[in-house]
Amino acid sequence: MDPIDRRRFIASAAGTAALSALDLAQAAEPAQAAASAGPILLATWPHGKPANEKAAEVMAAGGSLLDAVEKGINVVEDDPKIQSVGYGGLPNVDGEVELDAGIMSGTTHRIGAVVNLHQIKNPISVARKVMEKTRHSTMAGEGALRFALAEGFTPMQLLTPQSLQAWLDWKNDPHHVTYWLDAEHHDTIGMIANDGRGHLVAGCSTSGIAWKIPGRVADSPLVGSGYYADDHAGAASATGDGDAMQCYVTSFQIVMLMAQGRTPQQACEECLRYMATTSPATRTIQACVIAMNPRGDVGAASMNAKYPLQYALWRNGKSEILDAKPVL
Ligand code: GLY
């Protein structure tokens, strides 16, 4: 074969692809967070604040990033007052709570996820077991439950008196919304942790949309949609109307925009604007995203001001709730 010179190689399609991969790996080496003496924790919604604080505590005690995200999310899953995640989450149309969660290490590129899990209040912990104890990545339904039981998780009734009453009220309302037609009640906990040395973990946990059709799975447990992490580029998580957002693989899209040089804020806004441009119906939905790069810079945005996003940030010992920017 002819020797190929650098210029001809770069001009070739194969060269372009190879260089893109190379550039990506070289240009975005995991970078130590510039202005941080330790971990940086980012989470969706005000309930992300106690999650971040727990995660900070776990890391201060020597826990790993995976421990931090798992235990942080557990705080929200365990809280019966939060009706969109874990114990006390609003049920499906049949009155059964179905939980979804996923977790990803940006260092190993491994994920663990569970979808449509019943009776176990901490799906993020089961998801982590899938990642660490099996060769699988995502487990669903009955198999996921059997796996969780085999791993020692305790089955329980996930309805609280309040969530049962909310379901009864909905069921007895002759004008109630059904998801064959319409949608309401979106929420989740999405979380990103950076150890201050450029290593990233992202996770997401939800009970999904209230009164959903049994078996419905939205963005939260789907890798690339609800969460994504890559130490070379950044991490992202999404919350909102997961039926619409999963069609845009939002978290992966945001991470790839960061890989191309966008800041986390630019990447979040560009992703939502792309959705609004290519599918005008998404302009009025609840769509919210958060992102962090290996340096620890963060971004957050909501599609519109009608459904604003508040998010929680923990950095240098300071724990706060902030308002994200609406893009429309
Ligand atoms: N984003 C959560 C859900 O739609 O289920």
C-alpha cells in the first residue's frame, strides 16, 4: 500500500473520524476542577439539596463518587413526602408504584439501570448492583425484582396513605386525565457528582409520571436520556416530560456538545433549543436539564418559564438552591 502522508490522511473520511476520536480524547482529558478544593455536586429540584448534602457527607467520610450519588439519591427515594421518586411516589393507573433508576460511571463507562421495578424503595441501589455485580446493564420488571430480592433488598408496600389517597381521588374524578391522551406530574431526581479531580458519576431515579399506563418507561433509567457521564467530556441529567425528552437522548446530546467545546450552560441551552426548533410541540412541555464538565463548571436550563427548574449545587461546603435559565 502507498505510504499515506498526514495531509492525505486528514483529508480522508477515515482520517476525519480517527482525528475526531483522538481530539475528543486528547482535548478533554479529565481535568481537575479549577476553583474547587473538593467534590462538586449538582442535582435537580430543591429536593436535590439534601441529596447533595448527603453525598458531600459520604465523600467526606471517604466514600466513592458512586457511593455519593447512590446515597444522595437514597435520601430522596426514602422521603415519603416526595411523590415523584421512590417510597411515596405516585402510582400507575392501577395504583401500583413502578420505579425506574440508572447510574453511570464516567470513568469506566459502565451503567446499571432498572426499569419498572416494584416493591423496592431504592431502585438506584439496585441499579448500582446491576452495574457492579453482573455483566448486564439494564434489568426490567419481574427479573429486576427477583434480582433485587436475591441481592437482599426488602420488598415493601411503596404506597403511603397520602399517595393512596391521591390515586383514589384521581380515580374517582370523572374528568381525570389519562395518559392515552395527556400528561401531568413530571419530576425526578437527577444527580451529577465530580470528585474535584475530573471523575464524574451521574444518576437518576423516579417513580415516573403519575397515573401512567403500566409498563411505561420514560427517560430517567435510559442511558443517554436521563443521565450520562464521561470523564473526557462531562455529565448531564434530565428531568421533565420523559416521554418527549427520551426522543432527543438529551443527556448524551449535552455531553457530546460539551465534548465539542461548549460550556455546560451552552450545551444545556443548545440541546433545548434544538428540541424546540425541530419539534415545536416541545416548546410548551416541561423539559429541564443539568450538566457539569470535568473542571466542575455547571449549567442548568429549562425549556420555558412556565415550567421553571430549580436545581441544587454543593461546592466548597456551600449548599444552595438556584434558578435555571429558561431558553424560551
Ligand atoms: N422524567 C421522568 C418521567 O417522565 O418519568
